[in-house]
Amino acid sequence: MKKHIVVVDDDTVFGEILCAGLHKNAFTTQRFDTIDAFLKNLGSISANPVDLFIIDFHLDKPNINGLDLCRRIKSKGAYPVIMLTGEDDVETTVACLYAGAEQYVTKPYELDELVARIHVVLKGWARAAVSYLESSGDAEKLTLTLQGRSRVLSCGDKETKLTQREVSLAESLLGSMGIEMEREHIYFAIFGRAMEPFSRAVDILVARLRKKLKLVTDDYVIIPTRNSGYMLVKK
């Protein structure tokens, strides 16, 4: 059975060329060139078999970019995402990965390279309901699970629901277990823009997640770091 890919890119010509190339490589596609059209159909899209989403970082709707769409897709269910962008700076790359994207591809690119990356992602994505990121070790596993509209953080037999932004923060910290994350990177991954001076948004969000983490386990804590960042560690 052919793998089905949904493409979201507001550059109509580029989107058509991309889909044509994917068809030649034995994929089926569905393309959206406006965010409104995509969001309007997101419920029905996620109700049908979709193997992969390809999203452009820069889109045409104010206050919504590829990072936001990536998080919305992740909140709807377990789907892999590849982000496309014309930017190659480290900040954008880090933000895309922290937002949950499996791969980040810089334009312009060779179609063969993109197809190879698609196959790599699909090979590592063989589960219908996925525990996105989980810790390992002697303590019970701390797991973030996104299935349908459910956003749940669990440890053992205890679980608690998270908001979409709490999910974004939890994904970032779980994916970097034991590694310091700078506040600026966390902010960019969650909000899709550079952090404003004196902003306490990350600190407030961390405080909220700490309370929910406490509800499910005492084995893991979010600690501040020397460089004004945060890190998830096992006691």
C-alpha cells in the first residue's frame, strides 16, 4: 500500500512540484495551500490514514506558523512531521525539533534527499498510538502520550492531562532528559518567536508543569540551571 503524505505550503507552485515529485516516488498526497483550508479539514484529515505531514515553516496567516501547525497535528494524534524552511539558522532548526518535528529540511533541497529522509522517518514510525518520549532507568517510566485529542503525562498508574503548551514544554524536556535547555530555546519552541526581554512566560509554564509532574511522580523534577535554563532530571 502506498504511503499517504499531507503537504501544507502556501507557495502553490512549489507545493504542486513537491507533490508531483512525491507521486513519482510512489507516494499519494493531499495538498493545502492555505492554513485556513488545512485547519478546516484537520479533523477529517486525522480521521483518515495519514503516514506523514510535510509543513512549511513560514505560512500566510498572522500569528500561526509551521511550529503551531506541528503542535496542533501532534495534539490530534501520533503523526510524524517534516518541516521545510528557507532558513538555515540554528535557532529555527532547534525550534522545529523541539516543537516535535522528526526532520528539518532546508530549501532548496534535492528531491532524492527529501525522499530519503521521508523513508527514514517512516521506518522509525511503526506504532499507531505512540508514547512520544519517555525516560529510562530504574524508576518507573515517565511517558508523554498523544493519542487523538488526549494529551496525557503518566508515570506508572498515575496520569494527568496537559494543555497544548504544557505538551510542547514536556516534549522538549523529555527529549532532552538530563540536558540543559536555555529559556530562549524553550520559548521559541513553544511560541514560535524570539523571547521578549524580561518575559516570564517560560517560568510560569515550567511552574505549571512542575505541579502536574508532582501529581504523577516524585522520581523526576525540573530544576533550574546556571545559565537561566531548565533541565528534567531523575532523582
